[in-house]
Amino acid sequence: MSGGPASRTNDPFSREELVMTSVMTRPSAATHTLSAMRLHTATLPQMLAWIAAILAAIFAVQFAIILAISGTSEQMNSSSPIVLAIFLFVFGVQSFAQTLPFALSLGLTRRAFFASTMLYGAALAFGLSLAAGVFALIEEATGGWGVDFIFFRVTTQIPAAPVAQWAMWPLVIFAGCVLGAFYGAVYQRWGTTGVWSVILTLLIVLGSVTVVNIWQGWWPAIWDAITELPLELIILGAPALLALGAGLTAFVVARRSPV
């Protein structure tokens, strides 16, 4: 009979072989991460085009202002690292608020999506920092574009070690990405109510801390303690701690997302 012991004995695929085949064909975590990465890279050309266009517009406006006030002692500095951090903040929000549900529908895991988003954000931060560094060298060589304009050399104005000045670029930009991922994960988990609740909670906590410190007169002691720290530790440690805290929270929230 077809279902008897003989047929099971002659079956070319034993249970052990089937299990081994299933394990070997199961996508690895690295495969999931690379698949999720492709979702991000699909929009890379558009993102870079918008970054270039908006940075160019900001540069043109500020350069025009410099020309308009030429002959005075005024000097204008830009905050290009913050501008780039805002771009990656928007990317982080969109990734978790919009791309995450699509990624899960393709069978990708939350862990793989989170890892791919962080790796992609870090690569973007590093690449944009390198590009900004090239323009900073050009800016230095041209004497601030001929008018002593500081647009890409912002971090060099900080009295810290050169390595810390340049390391600050990718850290600040990446911190913007992770902070955006946090808000995107909160939106995906609790919607607009969750986002506003986080903002309200931060305002209450920071406001309460400020009021208590002013009331108790602790600010001078706190400020003295901060100023005694190495400046390199402050400018690198602050964005690093922000990225670490926001990243861990985003991971926890995303794992409990209902989608």
C-alpha cells in the first residue's frame, strides 16, 4: 500500500534531510537586513537631490546677505550640521512611520529593519560629513568664498581638537536620524497622540528641572561642573548619548508596534 512502511522507507527525503533543507534555505538576519536596506536606497537619489537643492538655497540666501552687508563688521556663520541633521531626522521619521509597515508586509523582521535603518543612517551621516569636509576645504582655500563666509567650517570655530571638530559632524547628523526614528516609532505605535504626549512629557520634565534648579540656585554649580569637563567630551558625548538613548527607545517601541 502507498502509505505503508515500505513507501516511507523508500522516501528519498527523510525528515532529517527536510529539516536541514529548511534551515539552509531560511533567510539569514544579514539577508533580511540587506533586503530592508534596499527599501531605503530606492529613494537615495531623490534625498540627495533635495539635500543639495535646499543647502544650495540656504547658501545662496546667506551669501546674498553677506554681500548686502559688505563693508560692515558683521559676520554670518551657518549651522549646516544642524540642517543636515534635520534632513536625517525627517528620514528617520518616514522610515518608521511609513516604510516599516511595508517592510513587514514583505516578510522582513522588525530587528532587521531597525538594523538596516541605523546602518543606512550612519552611512549617510558619514558620507554627508565627507562631502561637507571637501566643501570646507574649498571654503578655507577661497577665504570663505571671498567674503569670509563660514558655511561648512562651522565646527572648526569650536576651540577643540581638530579630530573632535570633524567627528562632531557625523555624530550630530546621525543623532538627528536616530531621534527621527524614535519619533517615527512612537507615531507607528501610538499615532499622533503618542507624539504629542512625548513632546508634552519632555516639556513638563525639562520645565520642572529648570524651575527646581533656579529655585534651589543649583545652576552656577552645574554650569561650573560642565565647564570643567573637556570640551571634546561635551561636543562628542552629547550627540552620542542622545543617539544611544533615542535608538534604544526606538528599538523597544518598534518591537511592540501593532503593524
